Amino acid sequence: MKTRNPMKQTIYVSQRQFEEAMARYAVAERREAELCQCRDTDLKEVMDKYEDEMLCLSQIKNAAFDTAHAYCLNNKEQLFGKRRTIGALHGMTGFRLGTPRLKPVKGADWNNILIQLKTKLPDYVRTTIEPAKDQLLADRHKEKVAPKLREIGLQVVQDELFFIETKKAA
């Protein structure tokens, strides 16, 4: 099923033109599905052809990565005393600093941290106030809510989309 936003201008189309357009659309959609199926079959064949070698190479890379990582960890002070990277014959390796993040210390949890922040650093506590749009939509037909939506400047809208569903050959 294909959908599109409605056209802005109105043009006259006869019943015959409509039926021809539907026929062209159905033929194009069927051909598109055939091509996609052929492409997917070809891709699967190619992927199957290289899958074993790719898996083997991935295992080799993982083992080599673990070896290089162990070497660099064991010799971190000598290799990375002044720099964060070192060069090797076949490339570079090093330690990157990740993005700073906050992590509770052992024995602490975020609830206790939040309570302490409220008293000791209140400027660093967020209070988010936002409309409960899902509840407003769910209750839009209730007597209490419906008349007040317009008063507060809200309206419930639904977009209308045009679609075509072609008959699938069995």
C-alpha cells in the first residue's frame, strides 16, 4: 500500500484515465516486486559465497585485537607515557578518552544521589514540565476535556492520506 499527501490543485480525470492509471500502477508495482526478489536472491548468493571467509577473517581480527590490546595494557606506562597513540609497522594503536559521564560510586544509586543533589546542589536538578499529549488524545471525547481543548488553544487533527492497494496475484 502506497500513500501520499493529497495534491494541491484539482485536475479533471475521466473514468477511463483513472482505470489506465491504476493498471499502469499495478503493472509497475508487480515489476518492482519481481526486481526486488531477483536482487534479494542475487545478494543472498553473493553473501553466502563470502560468508565463511568473512567469519574466519572476523575471528582472526578479534584474536589479533585481543593480543595487541593485552600488549598495550601490559606496557602502558612505557608505550603511552607522553602520548595516547603509538605507531607500528602496519598501523596505529592507542587509547582514546570516551565522552565524560557520571557513574554512581559503589554502594550509591541514582535515587539517593538525586535526594542529595536537591539539598546540596539544587541548580543541577531538572524538573521537566510538559503536556501529556497521549492522555489528552485518549480523553479528547470526555465531557471534562473536549470543551476545554479549544479554550486552551488545542485542536485534534488527523491527516488524510491517499493510497493505492493493488490486487496481488495468487
